[in-house]
Amino acid sequence: MQYSVASAQPNSDTIRILLADDHTLIAQAVASVLMENGRFTVDTVENLQDAITAMTDGPRYDLVMLDLRMPGVKGLDSLKRVIDMGTAERITLFTANADRHIVKRAIELGVHGVIQKTMPLNSLESVLRLILSGQTFLPSSVIEAPANGTDGDDLTEIELLILKFAAEGMTNKSIASQVGLNETTVKMHMRAICRKLKATNRVQAVVIARNNALIDF
């Protein structure tokens, strides 16, 4: 596990941050800026397992900044795992690509905001304090962004389940057996999935779904 070193020992007024991101230069830059004034301590880790270990073994973090694209992360299921641990006051996404579908589902799971890696570093402290005050922060680029041409929000639970099985390489016949439907009905659902995601076939539908965090990647 790799930790940033604070200039002073934390006290009761210090805000404890865990930054989980495998982009070392970005993580170090963010940690340095936050720790400069002594009001924050920042621990940095580069994979999901180290993040979970840090959240389990040490004192409770005030805020966790989690990158969904680092090693060990398997889609939003990993985010839910971190949230369900209950060992941090606030959980935020730390991402370069704040897709609207991902953000919507993350908020539904209980995430407290989205921090883009393109954010000016001199604005970061104000955003973190806003989140720590109990508010949810979403950058304007996410709120105003188009839906990238997909209608993933319209997928039903059964369609998402079928899509997940398709991503695992299962045939329509095998999927039908798993979900308790006949093969013809599964084919109809698959056509509806492709239409909603604007995909030409099931392979492209799986790729689009993974890119938009509709299923695990």
C-alpha cells in the first residue's frame, strides 16, 4: 500500500481523505495540494484491494475518492461494495470520464458526488468541503451532458440480466434456461436491448453497456 506523507500528525480538526487511483502523478498532485495547508491528510492507494484494506484497518475516513477504472474494480458492483462497508463518511467518484449513465447509477447506489480529474486543483478544496457538508456535488459538464446516444436508463431489470449473461458469452438457449423464459422471448428481449442501445448486434450492445457501466466491465 502506498501512502502520502502528511507534514503533521492528524488531529481532531484534520480531514482524512483516501484517494484510490492508479494514476500516480495525478494522485500525488492532488494529495500535495490538499495537504499543503495542513487541513487535510491524504492516503493514496492504487487498487481496490488496498483501498478496502485501508478502509478496514485504519481510522474512519471522512471522504473517499474512488477511480472506477483502477485495478481490481469490476464496475459499479465494486463501488457498491465500498459504500456498503460503511467505513467512510462520504464516497465520491474520481474520474476522467463522468458519463451520465454511470453518474446516475452511482448516485442511486449512494455515492456523494463526482470529482473530475480535469477540475482545477485550486477549486478542489471548496468542492470537497461542499460534499463534506452533506451536499451532493455534480459538475456542470455531467448535468448538461447528452446521453451519448444510448437509452440505457430504459432497460428493464430482465433486459439488464439478459445483457449480463450475454456478456458472459452465454447463448440465447442458455440464457433462457437461466431466467426461466423460452428462447424466442430471450431473442425478443435482445432485439429490444440492441434498439435501446443503438447497437447493431449483441456484441456491440455488450460493449456499449460496459462503457456506460450498465453491466460490469
